[in-house]
Amino acid sequence: MAERRAIIAANWKMYKVHTEAIQFAQKLHYLLDEDELKRVEVPICAPFTDLRTLQTLFDADRLPFKLGAQDVYWEEEGAFTGEISPRMLEALDVDYVICGHSERRELFGETDEMVARKVEAVFAHGMTPVLCVGETLEEREAGSATEKVVRQVTAATSDLSSTQVEGLVLAYEPIWAIGTGKTATPDDAQEMCATVRAQLEEMHGAGPAEKARVQYGGSVKPGNIEMIMRGEDVDGALVGGASLDPEDFARIVTAW
Ligand code: PGA
């Protein structure tokens, strides 16, 4: 089996101004030792307005975190008021870009096709997409969760090369578990992460599918991370609410 390095990402969503971002990163660095950060990769996916500040801080103080954005538009530049291009993120040394988070899909109307274009644009600029997939409660109850997730994985990865699939990070996030305090059972998390990997294997072959990393997301907390991480196809977590507090987030990273 491929050795996959764990990846535990903070997704701050629309929280923290740039000065709060500095305080958080310094505190988190103080709470984690270097060995932990060799074992686990830790991207901080911050609002756009925090990225330049974090880039400067990570560089100046040699903080071993990765820099992440929460969204991107796929065009290089142009008359797209309010959008941020992959070129702009690349210029800030952004490593990871969340693509197709369920809040973007559900609240801002992002379609599978738009998400696929974002994923490709992120790769084209040398960054790594964190492709989010997941079902609603209605879909789970109707028995169509797997179908939905497979469809999302298919739509967003069908034009990718094997090398891109190897580098890809996916996040399985059941929508009913996001910010609700409900988590998928460890078995459900493992099962769907395995389904994601199986779909990658079917489309792109076993080699790339073994190397791609699949996170679980949805109410991950210090108290449930140990159960979640037992799944052999679960390679990390995408953490929303519990990533806002450096102590909680450090406990999640340390538990892995
Ligand atoms: P949550 O969010 O940890 O607050 O449930 C996870 C996410 O939306 O990425």
C-alpha cells in the first residue's frame, strides 16, 4: 500500500481578519513540535484577505505550515469583478486551494462543471486542489449518497492526468455533518473515502488512486479525530469550526 502523508487542513471559512490570522499561526506553531509537522502536513485555508499576511509570516518566521485558499476563479485575468484568479494565488505561494466546498455549491450555485474548471486551473498554476465532495441528508436517506459522490469525483477528475490524480487531495464531507456537531460514523467515513478511491482507481488506475489523499470533513473535533483516523482510506481531515481555536486544532493534529 502506498505511504500517504497525512494532511489535516484548517478551513477558516469567513472568519479571522489578518491580525487574528497572525496570532493564530504563531500560537499554533508554539503548540506543535517540528516532528509532528513532519508527519502531518498542515495547510491553513484562510480568507483571501489573510493570505498575503500569512505568506509573509510563514516566510519570515519559517513556519512549517502550508498556505491554502478557499476558492478560486478559473480565468487568468479579465473583467470578473470580485473574483480571484489562480495566477494571483500562485504569486502568493499558495499551496492548496479548496475547490467545490459544499458551501460554494449549495449557497453560491457552483456546478460540477465549474468545480472541474477550478480544479484544472489550480493544477495549471502548480498548486494542489482540495476537491470537496459529499451528500445531503436527503440524499443519504434516499440511498443515493454514493451515486452523488461518485458523480462529483467523476465530473471533477475526468480530464486530469495520472500525475495530477496522484497529487490530488479530496475531502469527503457529508453536508449534514458540516457545522452541525454530527459526524459520520468512523465506518461511514471509511466506506465513503474508500468509494472515492475506488472511483479514482476505475478512472485513472490503481497507482494514482493509491497515492491520492482523501480527507474526511464534517464536525471533526479533538474528541472524535482518533475514531475517524482509524479508517485505512482516511488520510486526514478538513476541519472547519474546530480549526478556529489554535488549541483545539493543535490537539487534532497531535492526535493523528
Ligand atoms: P466543520 O466544517 O468542521 O465546522 O463541520 C468542515 C468544513 O466545512 O470543511
